[in-house]
Amino acid sequence: MITEEQKYFSGIFKNIGFAFLAPAGSIIFQAVVFKKDFFNTGYLGFAILISISSYFLFYLGYIFIKEKNK
């Protein structure tokens, strides 16, 4: 059975994961709207690193929601 604590931690990790996608979204927005070079934005490496950590947080969010074997 899934507990309320598992639901709470799952929601936290998923929300933080969405927030960590903001740098990548900013680069894509600048490339589409302002026609800036995608690879020359200045913090592409940082955005990739943060995006990878956001996917890790999404994964943690799904781990917490899985039912535990008894």
C-alpha cells in the first residue's frame, strides 16, 4: 500500500525535477524567439548538467511512489 509519506516525497522530487528543467527551457526559448545560437549561449554545459539531475529527481519521485515488497 502506498503511504501518504511516499506520495509527499514523490511530489516533492517531481516538482524539483520540473524546476531544474528551467535552464534548458531558457536556452530553447532564446534559440527560438531571439534566434540566438543554441550552442553559444554561455551556459549550455550548466543547463545540461542541471537537466540530467532533473531526470534523476524525476526517477527518485517514481521510486518513492512504487509499492514496497513485504
